[in-house]
Amino acid sequence: MLVGIGTDRGPWVRALVVVGYTVLAVDPLSVGRYRERHGVSGAKSDAANTRTLADMARTDSLRPVRIAS
């Protein structure tokens, strides 16, 4: 399963990677620009950010987060 998230570090990212999720870190500024290009209103909301991250995880070439052991 793919998970798009706005950071590449922290306990949530580590926990997701450890249990087997593919975590794709997306720069928050990139999320905003993507939303502006593909959205109608450009308004910020958690629902819009969630939808945008999901779209980016499915369609963009993002590198998975790797956790150093």
C-alpha cells in the first residue's frame, strides 16, 4: 500500500515503513502547487490535501522513503 505524507522523517514515517507500507514523502509546497493546478477553488483544507497526496502518490514518480538501520 502506498502512503503519501508531507515529511520524510519522524515516528509516523518510521512506523509505517517498519510495518511494510511504501511511504512517499512529498514536499508540502509541491502539494500546494499541485492542488492549485488541478483544483478549481484552490482553497486549503485537510480533505483537499488528503485527496491531493493520494493523487500524487498514484500518478507522480516519487521515491519511497528509506529508513537507515
